[in-house]
Amino acid sequence: GENVEQHPSTLSVQEGDSAVIKCTYSDSASNYFPWYKQELGKGPQLIIDIRSNVGEKKDQRIAVTLNKTAKHFSLHITETQPEDSAVYFCAASRREGAQKLVFGQGTRLTINP
Amino acid sequence: ETGVTQTPRHLVMGMTNKKSLKCEQHLGHNAMYWYKQSAKKPLELMFVYNFKEQTENNSVPSRFSPECPNSSHLFLHLHTLQPEDSALYLCASSQDLPGGGWHNEQFFGPGTRLTVL
């Protein structure tokens, strides 16, 4: 089955700097790669996703890149702000049948003012 | 109510108790999911329901029993749990095509924090 590895487990950056979180996946049939942000006491919330037919997607300060050959994808947050502090999860799922997301271990991002 | 709601938000139970977790989605979605989130592990998919039919049981012990009476409601019935079952249980929903195809966003509820004594 699918296995998703996420690094780093913790990340601390200065406000205004960029943050990068990386994930690798094992199943070449995976075609959907969402990123979720989880704040304390809340459920995960989708911040951006990418499908295997594109290599990059951007939404304001957030961008995701996908390298299907290497089977890895990354989350880039620019101009970080204190409210970006949270736990971020990457995930992957295959196209066939029901959506079965396999999540990475999570990255705790701390933005230092 | 909007989005995905879960009740109760917190639950403490003994190993011999029987309890149920409830999830309701107000988004008109056709798929619902149960996840387990433990401190030291990534989010683990437990069950998937598409159009009220269970399509995935991710090797979950039988002491967890899901029920999906309609496309808006999902229950997780709990009995004779173990302390290691203590975790945050998350419900999610999405609108997906039958038989597969490009997947769409899963919307998560706030979760039920379960403690088994």
C-alpha cells in the first residue's frame, strides 16, 4: 500500500521568512496530493492540493510542487506570519474507487516574531 | 450548523462501557470517513462510506463498529475499548464520483477526544 514520509517533523522560522515542507510517496498510482493545516483544538483544514496532471500550483503565499518521477511533493509558504503556526500534513491518494488518503506524520511549524 | 459537526467533543469511558460518536455533515456530500489521530502516529483512515455503503475497513478491530444510516450522518459505536484506543477521532466528508475519478477536498470535523480508562 501507499506510504507517505514527511520532513521535517518540526520547523521554526522567523516571521517573514519562507518555510518548506517535503513529502515523498511510494505508490506511483497516487494522483491526488492535498496539504492540510491543523490548529490546536480543530480538525485539519485543506490549504492547497495538487493533482498529478500539473507540476505546480500557487495560491497567494502558498505553493505546492509535484515531481512524479521522483515521487515527491513540497509545500512552500512565503512571507510567513504568526498565524501560519500550526501542524501541517501532506497526504496522497489513488484515483480508483473511494478516496483513501494516506497522511504523512505532520510538521509542527512555529513562526517566531 | 455548517460544515461537519461531531458530538461529543470529549468523552471519557471505561473499558467495559459502550458509547457512540456522532458525525453530521451539512454539505450535501456523498462520502464520509472516520480517522484516528494518535499523538505519535499520522492520521489513520479507519472507515470509508460512499453513498451510504461501506467501501473501506482499514483493518480496524471489531470493537469499533461504524454505521451510516444516510448520507449526512455517520456513527462510530464503541465497546470494550482498550487504553491504547485513546485518541482524537475525526470525521470527514467529501463529494466524489462513484467508481473513482479525480478526488475532491475532504472537509473535517473538529473531532472527539476519547480517553479510555
